[in-house]
Amino acid sequence: MKSLKELIQADYLDELKKRRDLVPTSGSSSPTEIQNQCPICFDRGIIVKDDVAYPCSCMQQKKMENQFRHARMARGLLNCRFENFRQDFYHSLNSQDRTYLEYALKAYTASQEFVRQCILESHGLGLLFTGPVGSGKTFLAAAIANALMEKDKQVLFLVVPDLLDELRATYKSEANELDLLDTAREIPILILDDLGAHNYTEWTRNRLYSIINSRLNEELPTVITSNLSLEEMEEHLGARTTSRLIQACRIFRLNVDQDIRLSKYQEREKR
Ligand SMILES: Nc1ncnc2c1ncn2[C@@H]1O[C@H](COP(=O)(O)OP(=O)(O)OP(=O)(O)O)[C@@H](O)[C@H]1O
Ligand SMILES: [Mg+2]
Ligand SMILES: [Zn+2]
């Protein structure tokens, strides 16, 4: 069996996909993509002009789509980009109070710094975003992932409840379990979205500990989003894991007067 390092060199998740069928099926063979055939190059990827071949502009787009699937990110997260970050969701109803906006801007700035740091140096601190439902935690994590993928960085985006399901499914069948866990331990940038109050078992708690502990030891950055306070995290994940998260991450709180999903809903229905 190949080591993970070899897999990373040889297009790591492609290999995983073959073995575990990890990647969602919204992939290259869907009918929508046939309709999306490039009108310029007819999907050959190159255009020939005066006997010289140039890469077609659709190639960059295809590369992004590929990376996106490899990172296991959901389609809806494609639009989570730094340039789409809206500050007005953090305006307080009491217009004097700028605290929430200041928090959000700190988290936003730290996210951009994080991207710059990852591009220059692959080891360093990660980020932990905490805050209530609909406060923009996943948005920032996805904006980080998108920006890094554009720079060809290897990112794995794991939604923790789904990860727990996968881990439970592989309980006691060690062979399957190893791939995803090894990738999570060794991928240059890992995003753990929604590290919440799920039903952890002793087994899944240990697996999460092992991911976080290995990454801490290797100084590989992890970006985490969570609804939990540190006290609650300790209660659900245990003191050893929480303590390591504090060591490995800069912590930012996002706060809103109103769930951003509700703010967006109201905008949509007002139109
Ligand atoms: N600053 C922002 N600018 C524009 N859209 C945003 C911003 N923050 C969040 N959104 C959008 O609002 C919705 C909710 O945000 P998000 O999913 O990031 O919340 P969350 O804090 O992760 O919530 P949960 O705790 O439920 O996971 C999403 O559609 C997201 O794209
Ligand atoms: Mg979220
Ligand atoms: Zn093309």
C-alpha cells in the first residue's frame, strides 16, 4: 500500500476516491456538465491560433472545480469568498455599538492573514471561529479554503458530523478508516467545520483527538468552526483535545444580533 505522502504527490484524493468513493457524485459525468461544454475549445482545453496552441480560459475553471471536489467542499460554498464578505450583517440594531462588527473584522483580517501565511510557510497556527448559529463561521472557513485552492494549496474540508458518521461506519474495520484519518492528519490545511455538540462516542472522540494532536505536533494549521464555548467544548471533546486546540489556534468570536440566514431571507422576500 502506498504511503499517504506518495498519495499526496500522486493526486492524493483521486486515489482515495477510487478506493473509497469519497467524492460526491455531482462530478464530471453529470448531465449538466455535458451541457456546459466549453463553446470556445469544445472541451479540448486548448485553442490553436496561427499554428500556436494556447490553453483555453475554461481550464482554470475546470481546475478549480476539480480541486473543489477533491477538497470535499459542498457546491454552496463556492461563493464564500473574501470579496463577497458583507459587513452590514454585523451592524448592531443599536447603531452606537460597533462591537460585533469589530469582532467580525478581526476574524476577517485574521483569515486573510492566515491565507497569506499558508502561502509563504506551511507550518503555523490555525484558526478557531466560535459563535452562534448563522454568524458567518463557515463562510470564513470556506473563503479561506477557496483562496488557498486558487493558490494550488491542498485543502481538506471536513464537516465534522459527516466525518463522525464515516468514522462510525468504519468502526473496527481498520483498513478503510486509515485513509481518511491519515489524510486528515497529514493534509497541509485541514478545515473542521461544525465541531459541535454531536453524539461523540469514546471511539470518535479518540479519533478527533488523534487528528488534532498529530497536526499540532507537526505544526500543520487547522481551521475550525464551532458553536461551542471552550467550556462546552471541554465537556464534549474532553480537556486534552480542547487544550491542544487552544495551543494550535488563534480564537475569534463572531456575533450577530440576528442569524445571517434570517437576514438574507428577509432581503430575499422584500424584493
Ligand atoms: N459576512 C458575510 N457576508 C456574506 N454572506 C455571509 C456572511 N456570513 C455568512 N454569510 C452567509 O450566511 C449564511 C450563514 O452563514 P454560515 O453558514 O457561515 O453560518 P455559521 O456561523 O457557520 O452557522 P452554523 O453555526 O449554523 O453553522 C450562509 O449562506 C453564508 O454564506
Ligand atoms: Mg457553519
Ligand atoms: Zn475551453
